[in-house]
Amino acid sequence: MDERGKVVCMAKLAEQAERYDDMVEFMKNLARMDVDMSAEERHLFSVGFKNTIGARRASWRILSSLEQKVTAGEQASRMINVYRKKVEDELRMVCNEILSIIAIHCLPLANTGENVVFFYKMKGDYYRYLAEFSTETEKKSAADQSLMAYQHAMVVASTELSPAHPIRLGLALNFSVFFYEIMNCHERSFTLNYSFLPFVLMFYNLK
């Protein structure tokens, strides 16, 4: 088994053991081999980071909710605020790391429309995650980057992927979430969702 195969095997093992931080490390090593990822490798790459970032996003939401329930300036409020910022630092670190890997190792090597859409979608997703907890200039910058990544993915998807392709459907869903939660453009979000609704229903009926 070559080095690439070993890394993939270890990533699968880490996934089964639910050691997602280890899984991320294995898939980072694969990305740095500068190879165009297969569908299976893309999936492992995405799942590792999704679980790592997902736990921290959930923690941030809980802490933000708790912070709103206490009086500002009290000791409890200050403690929650410090802890929330610690989680935000971790979120920022993970997001910036994967965005760097995508920019340097994934997108330049993507030689199929499917891979291009997949990685631009991921780029949009992780800039969206940054925008979720950022404020002012940092939030606007992250939102702008997310919008551009999603738009680029949609342009490529419209010519390279069928309307019922799972990656294109996932892109449409996440793009609508971006409009709804980050841009507060609820009408644009609903329009995007409705345009793909027939294909979503068809996809699930075929499964």
C-alpha cells in the first residue's frame, strides 16, 4: 500500500473511532500531497473538518445563548464572555486552516467540475462559519468571501453538474442558508430553495 492509501486508511479508522481531530490531521497530510482527490477522499476530508468545526459551533451557540441570559457586567457574564472568545479563537483557527489548505492544495489541483464545485462550496461554507461569530469589518469581509465562493460554485455547477446532482443540491441549500442567516435576505433564500425543490424531492424519491 502506498503512502496515499495508508493515509486514507488511517482517516477511515479515525472516523470509525470518532477521533475527528486525528482524522483531520490525516486528511491534511493527504491534501499536502497535492493530488486531485477522489470522491471518497473528498468525503473524508469534508467529514473530518465538519465534525471538528461542528462541535465548536455548537459550543459557541450555547455560550452565546447563556451570555444573553445573564446581566452584562456581572462576574458570570464576564466568565462566559472569556470562554466564548476562547471558542471563537478555536473556530477562527480551524476555519483559516482549512481555507488555506483549500486555496493552496485543493482548488489548484481540482481538474473536474465536480471537484471545483465541491471545494468552492467548502470555501463558502467556512467563510460563512467565520461570519457567524465575527463582527463589523471582519464579519463583512468573511461574508463577502463566502458570497463570492458560493457564486463561483453556482456558475460552475450550472454548466458542469446536472440540477439533480447531490453536490449541486447541497450547494443550493448552503447558499440559501447563507442568505437567510448571514445576509438576512429571507426572500432570496426562499427563492433559491424553491428553484431546487423539485430536484431535491426527486433525489430523495430515488434513494
